[in-house]
Amino acid sequence: MRGKLVYPYSNALLEYEFRRDHPLKPDRLKLTYLLSQQLGLLDKVKELKPAFASREELELFHSSEFINAVVDSGTNNNAYPHYGLGTADNPIFPQIHETGARYVGATLDAIRAIMDGASNAFCISGGLHHAHKNAASGFCIYNDIVIAIKMLHKKQNSKVLYFDFDAHHGDGVQNAFYRSKDVLTISVHQTGQTLFPGTGFIYETGAAEGIGYSVNVPLIPGAGTPELLRVFDDVVVPLFESFKPDLLVTQMGVDGHYLDPLAHLTYTSHGYETVVGKLREISTEICKLGWLAVGGGGYHPVNVARLWTLFLAVMLDEDIPNKMPDEFRETCNEMGYKDIPEFMRDKNEVVQMYFSREDIVLDLERALRRVKELVFPYHGL
Ligand SMILES: [Zn+2]
């Protein structure tokens, strides 16, 4: 019998704030925690207070020179644009190193708990998938996901399936394991032709012995729940079943939701709920070590809270009422948020925006055919 779901959280995580007007707002985490608590879900988890990742742990992935630059930028207010520090996306702030190291610490606490027998973990602060070995990128300073997988590999050989459904390509994680066949990365995202970081094309399939172990499904603007479900059934499930990972890692950014202000996909709660439910089933059946889920993007804080709370309920296999608690809606109101959803789930499954449904379906058909041609033969499919 494996242990409870682990949930690393503390108010200290709210100090990761680039600037007051930056889209990555600490309210995303604060409101998620509050809503999950009000719905009684946190009574079912094991909470952990995250510690800082050590320098040695950060160096499992990042270069010493880059870490020195992060420390110096926070201490002496020096910008290092060649390390992605002090840019429009990643402005520097006094505690940039410490708060970045605490985010990594939270995800490391989660992976350690899983190695010690927890069934799964949801680390809402984690998911900084754009950070590179030598550079901060796209609001991400240190890459908690890569460091957690590397820590696992330091302790034991194991196969990891990384599935990323954030609206943006999971470039930092893909690149870190591009030559490895121990980590199969699958990213479904808005095409790099129209969205940061401009990568994640189908032909990025890995290198050296890792060819066939980097999988990308780019979607055109307007793609939504039907496309997410199709990609899941046609690409993720067959690869999952043939690869048979010991651990599932998911980056669950919700900036692909139709209400999100930064991207142009149209996922709805229905699509997310179905996918998270299927991930629970398939990981329970296949993954000996369990499932490490982390957060990621999502820039409408109330909506992020709603969706990540829904994900937690699905991970725990708990029913929750569809009505958003009045107490929670009042708090959001007092914090100045407008257009607060009344229900935990969206009314419609399909939302029509940007391209026509016909164009979206046609584009997806082509993408799936190409992915299957380029990747599936490496997996005996
Ligand atoms: Zn994103």
C-alpha cells in the first residue's frame, strides 16, 4: 500500500514575484491553495513545507557560472541578458536566487517523497519548463523538473515519461534529455510559429540514442478540447503503453484554457478533467514509482485556482461540488478580480475562436500522421 498524495506548499513560495505588473502572479498559488482547502481536499493529502534546493542540487542541471549570475543579479542588481536575467520576461529582483531555489526545493521534496513510497505528488509551484542549463527563460529561473528527474537518476535507474500540456512548448525539459532514451518527453502546445518559445516542431525528435524519444505535437490557434483528447488517445496512450515508464511526470500549465490571456488555445475544464483522469488510471496501472505532477503556466489567477483544484480532486479521485464556494468568490472579489467563474467546470466543452473547426481538424490530422511516421517506429508501433 503506497502513501498519501504529497502536496508541497508554504506561503514563502509567494515571494517568487518578478514585478507587481508581471503576469506570473503569486496569487495563482495562494488562490489554488485556498480553494483546495475550502473544498476539503487538503485534508486528504500530506502537506510538506518546502526547503531550499542546495547549490549541489541546482548543479545537477545548471552551470556554476549561471547560478553565480543569478546570485549576483539578486544581490547587486546586475542584469545578465546573455543568461536571460534582467530581460522583459525575467526582470531581476532581490531574492531571485533564493526564491528560485525554494521552487526547486518544493519539487525535490515531492520526488523524494515518491521515492520513499508516496503514491503521487502535486507540486503547484513547480513546472518551470523553459529554464535552460545556462539561461533563465520565459519566467523560469531554475528548472525544477529537470533537476528532480536528474536527482531520481542519481539514486536509481528508471524510465520517465514526461508529458507537458502547457500552452507553450516544454523546451527546457526536452533539450535537457534530447539525447536520452531514459526520458521520453511529449509536449502538446500552441505552435512555435505563433507563440513563445518558437520551438516544439514535429521534426524535433531527439538525437544520438535518444532519437524517437522527444515528441512534439504543435497545434494551431483555436485548437481545444477535441484536439487535446485526440492527441492523448492517438499519441500519449500508445507511447505510454510501449515505453512502460517507472515514473510519470506531468507539467500541467493551464494557459491553454480559453480564458487565458497569454496563449490562443481553447481547452476547457472537460478536456483537462478527462486527460487528468486518464493519466491517473494509466499511471496507476503502469508506473511502479508513481506520478509527479507539477503546475506551470496559467495567467488568469482565479481560473488557475479553479483548474488546479479540479486536477487535485481528480488525482485524489474525490468528488467535489460543481458550484464554486461563495466564500472563495468573495475573497477573489476583495482581491480585485472580476469575472469570477460561478462553477468549477466550464459550461461548454468546445469553444470556437480564431481558426475554423475545419481548419483545426485538418491541421491536426496532418500533424498526427507526421508524428506517427517519425516517432512510432522507434517504439515498435
Ligand atoms: Zn505556458
